[in-house]
Amino acid sequence: MSIKPLRKAVFPVGGLGTRFLPATKAMPKEMLPIVDRPLIQYAVDEAIEAGIEQMIFVTGRGKSAIEDHFDIAYELEATMEARGKSLGVLDHTRLAPGAVAYVRQQEPMGLGHAVWCARDIVGDEPFAVLLADDFMLGEPGCLKQMVDAYRQVGGNLICAQEVPEDQTHMYGVITPGTRDGRLTEVKGLVEKPAKGTAPSNLSVIGRYILQPEVMRVLENQGKGAGGEIQLTDAMARMIGDQPFHGLTFDGKRYDCGDKAGYVTANLAVAVARADIGDTVRAFAVDLLR
């Protein structure tokens, strides 16, 4: 079996971020910081670690801050250098020419539609999809773990996580086949199953490695759950035609599309930091006391 290398990653960043209003009225939710780095920066760093060469951002109106973040900032850099400050803090915020592309999703029609908008840049290659508000902490990073597995099994690979039975209706859920350690054969996918009907407690988390054929499936796909074009539905139609696996992530996931998850992620990262960890931990202990 010939397995094509993975060189491209799609970042769907066109969402409105309504759950974080008014903070996201003028700022993309993907630019919300975890301590001092925006969510989208963590996702891009994760992709770079996994060997991704081209970042494809599917943006929408009001998302220019993301483009500015990954561009050169002449005035800022000149001022920092003049003051003798290191530019190391800006590492990976300057993506090289050709290493980044932007495409517009003109209306919010769902994750499947966002991925489909990148079809011309993806071309006939496998590609990764990373959702920045699924904040993943692990060593190595989530996508690197998935790439290592992809090199063994090829085909389509999704990140899986066990969730409590009473939460399965909030996720895409895997119908599992044979299991080999953290790798599970995917026999089926259901998007947000009704309570009590989920085929397992293995949910689909916001990291995917997909073959280009998914774009042709999305081309003719109608609306699914929530009246949106669902990526899960398109993936489900590819099962049986190509290898399909779920990899259970070895690490910690924080749902930063949720306010409590976002605050928790900030606290978790802050207490692990050498520069501020002791102060934050002492404050948290005192506050909870």
C-alpha cells in the first residue's frame, strides 16, 4: 500500500464565535489567548511539529487579525530590536511565503462546507484538518501522534476521545470495529446521535487526516444536523472504500469553544509555566480555600 505523505493542513476559522460575545464581536475566537499565545498559534505549532508544510486558513469576514498575526510586523519588530528585546517570542508567527494560503468561506454553512472551500488548494493530496478551539495538550502533539499512526495504516484517520455516555449526543460518535491499542477501526460515524442511541462512547475530536476524495463527496452533500453541511456525514460515506481508523489521543483536551473549558485551559497552562506557575497556583489555592 502506497501512503502519500501529508504536507497540507486546513484550519477552518470562519465561525462567528457567538458563545464568546461580546469578546468576539471584533476579534476572531481563534485569537483568544491561552495565557499569551492565541488558540490558532497552538494549532499551527502542532501542525509544524507534525511536519506540515502548508497552512490553509478558511476565513470569513472580520478575520483579518489571523492574517496579520502570521504576517511580518515591521514596526513591532523594529521597535523590539531597537530596545534590545529578543524576537524569539514571535517564533512561528511569521509563516514563510508559500507556506500559508487563505480562502474565504462566504457564509457559515458548516464544517464540511468550510473544508470544501479549500479544495483547490488541497488538490489531489491527503490533508489534515485542525479545529483551533479543540485545544490539545500532549507530548508529542496530537497531530504528530496521528501522523505516526497514518504512516502505518494510511487512509483516513480521526482523533477519538472517550466521553461520558450522557454527553455522546453532543459529538460525532464512532461505531467501532477491531481495536489495536489506541487505534480503532471505524465501521461507522453518527453525528450527534439522539440520547441513548450512540453506538459507543468514542467521540470524534477536532483533528482529522483525510484523503482528497472527501472533497468530491462534499461537493454533492446536502445539509445534515443543525442545518449545516457536516464533515462527519461525508466521512461516513467513505467508510468501506478506504481504510478508516480512529486514534485515541494520549494527552489532555480542553474544549475552548466553551467558556468553562477555555478558562480551565488557561489555568492548566498557567500553573505549568515556569515564569508564572507558582504565583497562579498560590492564588488558585487561596481563592478556592
